[in-house]
Amino acid sequence: MNKNQSKRKLLGELHPPQILALGFVILIIIGGLLLWMPISTTKNISFLDALFTAASATTVTGLNVVDPGSTYTLFGQIIIMCLIQVGGLGFMSFAVLLIMLLGKKIGLKQRMLVQEALNQPSVGGVVRLVKVLFIFSLIIEIAATILLSLEWIPKMGLFKGLFYSLFHSISAFNNAGFALWPDNLSGFVGDPVVNIVISLLIITGGLGFTVLSDIWYSKEFRQLSLHSKLMIVGTIIINVAAILLFFALEYKNPGTIGKLSFGDKMLASYFQGIVPRTAGFNTIDFSKIHDGTAIITIMLMFIGAGSGSTGSGIKVTTFIVILLAVISFIRGKDQTIAFKRSIRTSTIMRAIAAVIVSLTALFIAVLLLTMTEHAPFIKILFEAVSAFGTVGLTMGLTDHLSTAGRIIIMFMMFFGRVGPLTLAFSLSVPKKGNIRFPNGDVFTG
């Protein structure tokens, strides 16, 4: 048996969740090696720093131990941009696109991998979804680049303005939160064009490709799938609540929006109310927010974006399904209903499993970070949840992380992007048994 046959046999024995997790690991390592090359940096950095940036870009997080704008050359920044794009849209989506461009047939194995990567319930329609994904992404990123170019080219010049527009469009749509300024987007706190374009990219990328595809093919709201309806309504409610809470809690805080004009306070609150669930852009200094705002932000980061989107977290629909199930139980109903549709028990169980696995991982990560880092607990918790949700916001801890702390945060970014259940399944593939046992009573509550 030659090496190629051995590789095929090995890949054949791996299940889709395992291949997906392995693919992300390989992509991160390759990205780290490329960013460590002298051509990629303006100064010497450790391999761990390069690997951290690669992990953050591939998992579309945005946490950084070095400043991307001044540490990396144009070549390095292009590498980061490519890692964000591949990590956000999914390397399996790019593999399927390549197979389609070569005119070859998409096999069942590839369809199952895309199904796992995009978190789809079945393999049916995944190829069409990949096509819509790339068409949407291309149109949206080009349109955003043009709009940002109109703002930045007059200030920076043609090449730099165009590159910065493209970089931040890709970063925003993929919910990465990478910016090429040392203070992220703080210099644009009162700029309506930058705030609106970036925020719309974040919202669009965070809805999920299934929802975008559904919107594309549906003419009316009532024709949308239950998932799309929950995702759209949930996104609107959470975003509005987050904006109002941020505005109320930070209104008089001189370290954030307290010294801004009323209009800029509204704009900053709007932007920072949308960002925490998915992307790590910031127009204010998060190290100076009130503890109440930090707790709200932690909750938003934990909830995250939409299933099959460029964001992470437990997902908006997971949160809504558990909330609806709790309400149904309290009301004494035996079915969980949403938009005149019953939600399957298996879906509720999957949602509960995702939350429990996520909370367990976060508990372990926070416990370890309290041992390795000398920082207030709120900052440690904020950092861990930001990494898990692949958000990228920080209260100033990232730059001061120890070597052990950086490794823990890298794992949490990887864990959050791959997905708690995907990673759990990759470690232990469930097997269905034919044995059924009698029911037993357990006292709870």
C-alpha cells in the first residue's frame, strides 16, 4: 500500500466532525508558519505570536497579542485576510467550489463535510447553499469595499484606501473584528458611513448562510423556514435590547461615551450593541466599561451569531429554542411551539447539549486562566467568553496574557469556531443502540 492509499484510508476512517476539526488545526499551523516568515513581519516575533494571530484569523475572532497593522507587512496582512475569508466561509466550502470549477462531481463524503461545516440538518441542498454562499459573499464584500473606498481613498490615497476597504470589508462580513489601526475603529466613533457599513456587514454575516439563502429564494416572510424566522426576529430583538442597554449603562461614563455628543453617543451605542454577539470591532475603549456593561456583553458573546454563519457562540436559535422550551414547561405544555410549528424534542436536546458542553469548556478555561493570569476575574471571564464566541473584544487582557494563557485562549477560539458539539462528536462519535430500557423517576428542581 503506497502513501496516497494510506492517506485515503485514514481520511476514509475519519468522520466528518473529525476531518473538520483536523482541517482547522492544519490551516492554523500553516497560517502560523506563513506569518512567522520574515517577509510577513516588520520585526521579529515569536512563533507563538504568529500562531496566535493565525488562530485568531482562521477562527474569525480578532483577539491579538500584537498589533496587526504595525507588526505585519502587506504580505502578512494579505495572509491574515485570506485566513479570515477561508475560516469564515469554511475551507470545505472552498474545496467544494474548486471541485465544481474543475467540473467534477461532488461526492457524498464532500456533501457530508459541507453539511457538518455549515451546520446543516441534512446533505440535501448543500451544494446549492455553497453557490449562494459565494455569490452573496462576493456581492456584499465588493459593495462594502466600494462604499468604504469612497470614505478612505480621499484620506489615505488610492492603494492604501482600497486595500484597507477590502481588508475591513472581509473582516467585518466574516465577523472577524480584525482592524489595521492600533485602537481598532475608535477613530471612527462618530463616522456614520464606517459605522453603518461595518455593522451591516456584521449583521449580514451573522445571520447565517441558510437564512441568506432562504431570503434569496423566498418572496414573503411567511414563506421563510422556521429557522430563518426565529433567526431574524431573534436578531432584531437582541440587537435592539443590546443597543438600549449599552446606551443607558454607559451614557455618563467618561471613559466610553460620556464625553461624546448625543448623536455620537447614539451611533457608538448602536455599533457596540451589535458588535458583541459576533465581531470584535470597537469604537470605544472596552477596558473602561462598567461592570454591568461587561456582564451584558459577556451574555451577548455567549449567545453569539446564527447557526451556519461566520460567527460562533451557542447560536441565537439555540438560545431561543431553550427559552421557548422553558416557557412551554412552565406553562404546562407538552410541545414547544414557534410560529405555529412544533420544535422537535431532538432539537431541544441538541440545544441543551450545546449549552452544557460550552459552559463546561468555559468553566475549565476560566479556572485555568485564574491560575495563570494575574487579573481581575471579570476581565478573565470576559476574555474567555470572547474567545469562545470568536468575538475578539477584550478588556485589555490579551496583550498581557502569559504563554499558558495564550494557549488556553487559542484553544477556546478553536473550540468556539469548530463548535462544541462538532468537537465533542470528533472525540467520540455516538453510536445508536437497539436496546431500550424502562423509564425511571428522578426528582429535579
